[in-house]
Amino acid sequence: MPEHAGDDARGPLTELTLARVRELVREPEAVFWVFIFPILLAAILGLAFRSRPPEALPVAVVAGPHGGVRLAALSAQAEIKPHLLAEAKARQALARGKVVLVISADDPPVYAYDPTQPESRAARLAVDSALQRAAGRADAFIPGHAELTEPGTRYVDFLVPGLLGMNLMGTGMWGIGFSLVVARQGNLLKRLVASPARRSHILGAQLLSRLIFLVPEAGALLLFAWLALGVPVRGSLLLLVGVSLLGAVAFSGLGLLTAARPRTIEGASGLMNLVMVPMWIFSGIFFSTERFPAVMQPFVQALPLTALNDALRAVMLEGAGLAPLLPELALLAAWGGISFVVALKLFRWQ
Amino acid sequence: MVLPLQKAESALRCRGLVKRYGDVVAVAGLDLAVERGECFGMLGPNGAGKTTAVEIFEGLRWPDSGEVEVLGDEWRGDGLALRRRLGIQLQETKFPDKLRVREVLSLFRSFYPRGLAIAKALTLVALEEKADAQVRTLSGGQKQRLSLACALIGDPELLFLDEPTTGLDPQSRRQTWEIVEGLKARGRTVLLTTHYMEEAARLCDRVAILDHGKVIALGTPRELVASLGAEHVVEVTVDEGASAALTAEVLAALPSVEGVAREGGRWRLTVREVHRAVPALLGALAERGATATELTTHHASLEDVFMALTGRRLRDA
């Protein structure tokens, strides 16, 4: 009756990891939250905060002997949208904010505008230079223009590394924490401990399955950001992978710690939120951590997600090498290492 | 070839086992020995300490005092070497819903250096047709059989089954019984806990009856029933008005009656021969102007042994 394991038999660590991977890929919701959601978020936010070409400034040209000439001169300018109006209509349009500047019919003209409005001041400069040029003034020189709408400085460029960090945190904490608490609640952990499975294998498989999922998860988001949004990766791809890996390990440690004691999903959810919500707010996912007052900075900078986001942004946007990232990476490693050690001490197997 | 002499060691032995939870004493000085090749039952009501005791045997809990020896070994260190020789079924295990039956077995098989082929384990618990079904699609009985297969996959020398049929429908229960009988036929040592006396009577070579964390009776099911001194039980309920006239002395004096117990308005008589006791009982009632509102007889069972010892029933005790 006893038979030796066949050639296709896999080791316990492989089997435990495989079980986790199978569970996850057979869970459509998990696939959505891990793979689709971050891409969707990047797409929507990228769209909402996309850089638009500056709108032309509406100005009124009062009808008169010079009206036609002035209208023609201003129409040639991209940043100005002139309207030819009667005097009374022009004043009314200015009062109602439909135009930002009125050019009188006099010669030379009088510019009527509100100098406290930046748009009005901009219109005055553009209108004046266009009319002067039309009247025969020559430009002393023609300046070059460096328009800063190139990839790497837009909001979406800031956003994508933050979303990657957020995703690494969420899946690390939930992926490990949720599955362990479910296994504890259903007596599966106890059953595994009752079998000759090594505890290091049981927990190691959780970590391994996390790292396996990291590849498609981070890969999908980065590929989408690169192809669809033009978000650059200026630093080494290898370093980016390394930083993501360290981030995933650190948050797996935190997930393990959060899941070390709770017996129910509800209990675990509360703890997870307690850990994650502050980082959603303070760790610079959607806006820079610089916006928090100096007194909060020590707290903000000590959070593992802040360190991960900073490191990801440095590699992707600034092309940073390993050396400048060492403080962030050390902080992440410390969070991960300490969490693992404490989690193993506290871990409830039954 | 000369075979070495088999050392006559017990499969399991415990002495003076005590386990407390706060003020509650779950196990109160338990002594047991399970011999190799036997199916040993621990029978008792809920809360009798069966599960606590079994989990101590399984190395999942530590006793406050006492000794446990499993397959001649003690629990120490990670206990992996010992675990490889044991099969364990917990009272309830929720296997991952999305895994297939075959995958769960393959997972558990990977923990053992030697054991059964997956196909063999599936056959043993009659789950061949469900091999590729996900756990979530299984019925309660099928899940329980999967759990049994996981306990068998390492081809264990000693198998622990903690209430293997609790919560199952009668058909699933019979199916589980047949599997255990198959194991017995192959000489496996089985320790099972149950609060179903039919289960203990049918499956077990020897039964320990537990109450309040102690063994209150031990023997083969036949010996335990025989200890009642009679093989039958007659239960009679007498109408309210005349019940006062009936006393234990009167009933005990009836022919063939070995024991008398009262349970509310109902009398329980342990009798050797029903055909002699019942006419005498009816005669005694008629003499006192009393009528029986209910009269039943059955073969004495382990339940009756438990009641005789504790005055309570197994199920609702």
C-alpha cells in the first residue's frame, strides 16, 4: 500500500506556494483589485490631471476706424481670441468676465482691464506686443521656448510611482494577512501544524506567492503607464525591480505582523486599516509629503510607504542610482525585518 | 530471514493528564493506553474533555501535568519525525474553497516522505469522481471524507479521528463508518472520539467513557453493556395521579429487574428478560390503580451505561 512519491511529486514549499497562487488566480475579485484596479486608477487620474494646451484669452476690440486692422492683427495670435464689439457691448462683456481686456477705438488705443487678474495682465502683454508689431515695431531678438509638458514632470508621472507603492502595500498586507486569518479561522493553520509541514514552509510559501504575484502586478501597471501615459523609467530597471521587491517583502512582514493574532476577518480588517490608512494619507501617494508641516515630517518620513514611494520616484523620475536610495531602502528593510521577527514571536497557530 | 521481536509497546499511553483553562478543568487526571491494531473510542458528552485530550495526544496542546507517549515517543522539539507517523483529522477543517480535491491531497502528500498515491487515497474515501472538483462544491459529507483522506495520505501508524461524523447526515455517517472499518481490517490503530454511542459500539474494539475530564468506564462495548447486569431496558411513564404509589423498592422487587432509575415522570428499569419483567410491571401498576401512558423496551446500549453511571444522557448532558 505505501508508495513512494512519483517523479512528479513536488516539495512541500512548492506545493504550499502553488496552493496560494491557485487560490488567488481563481478569485476574480482578487485579480481585479491586484491587477486591474491600479491601472484603472492611473488611467482615470491621468486623464483628469492631463496637461491641457493653454486656452486663448478672450479680448474685445471696440468697433471703429482701426477695428478691422486690429482684429486681423490679434487673430493671428494663438494665445488671444479677439471679438469685435460695439463700445457698450464691449464694456458689458468685460464687466461680466466674458472678455479679460477691452481695446478702445482711440488711436493710440486704451487698454481697459483689471490688473489684479493674472489673465488680464497676460492679455495686456500679448495684445500690446501684437499691436505694436502690427504697427511696425521690430523684435530686437526672437527667443526660444522650452515648454515643460514633457514626460517626467507631469502629475501623472508623480502619480504612477505612488500608485505602485500603494499597490505593493495593499497586496502585501491583504495578500498575506487575509489568507492567514482565513486559514486560522477555518482551522486550516491548525491542521497544517498537525501535519509534518514545517512552520517556516507554511509562512515562507505566503511570502513566495507574494513575490511571484509582484511580477505581473507591478509589471502590468508600469507597462500601462509607459505605453499609454508615457511615464518614463529613467533609472535602472533592475534597481526598480529591486526596490519593488524590498517594498513587497517589507509589507509582507507588516501583513504577517497584523495577521499574527486576530482570529476573525473583522478583527484583522480593523488592524489592517489602522496600519494602512495613515500611509494612504501621509505617504505621498497622490500629493507630495512636503505639504505636511515640518512638525509632522519625522512621522511622515518614518513611514515605510513614504520611503518606498520616495525610492520609486527617485528611480523612475530622477534616474537615481543605488547610493542615494540607501536611507530609504534601509528604512524599508528595518520595517520588514522587525515586523517578521515580532510576528513570528506573536504568531497564533491555532 | 529472522524478524526482530516486535516490542510490545502501546500505540498511545498517557498517565495523570491534567489540563485546565482558568477555573475549568478540561482534563482531570486521565490515564489511558491504546494498543496497536485496535480501534479505541473515547465516548462522552460535549465538554467531557475528549477534544482537549486528543489535541494533547496530537501534540497541539500541552498538558498542565501528566505524561503522554505516542508510538513510544514523547512530544519534543518540532515533533516532525513523530508527525510523519500520525494521521490527524480535526473536528472541523475548512480547506481552501478554490482548490481542487486532488490539489489538497497533493499538498498534504508533499509533507510526508512516504505515503499513499493520490488515486489510492481518493479510492479509500470514495471521492474518485470528485478528484477535479473544487472544495467549495463538495457536500458536508464529502468535505469530511476529504479531511479523512488528508489524515490517511501519509499512511499513518496511528490515526486520530476527532468526532468524524458529527453533523453528517445518516448516509454520510455510514459511509465514514465503512471507511474506518476498512482501516481496521488492515490493522491500523485508530483513536476516535464521538458522542454517538452507536458509532462507538459499531467501530470500537474498546471504549473509554469520559465525563468531566475523567474515564468513568473502560472496556469493550459488550463488557460495558454487560456491566449493567442486564441486557434490556424498559422505560415506563405512569399517569400523574397514580405515580405516587409507585416506588423504586416496588419496581426493584419485580422479577428479572436488575436496576431502577427515575428520570422525571419516567422510570428506567434494567432487566434481564423482558418477557418476564413487563407482565409483572403491568400487574404491579394495575394493583395500584395506575396506568402506563408510555412503555418502551430496547437492548441496553452504551448510552444506558452512561446514564447508569451519571444519571444524564450523552446527547444533552
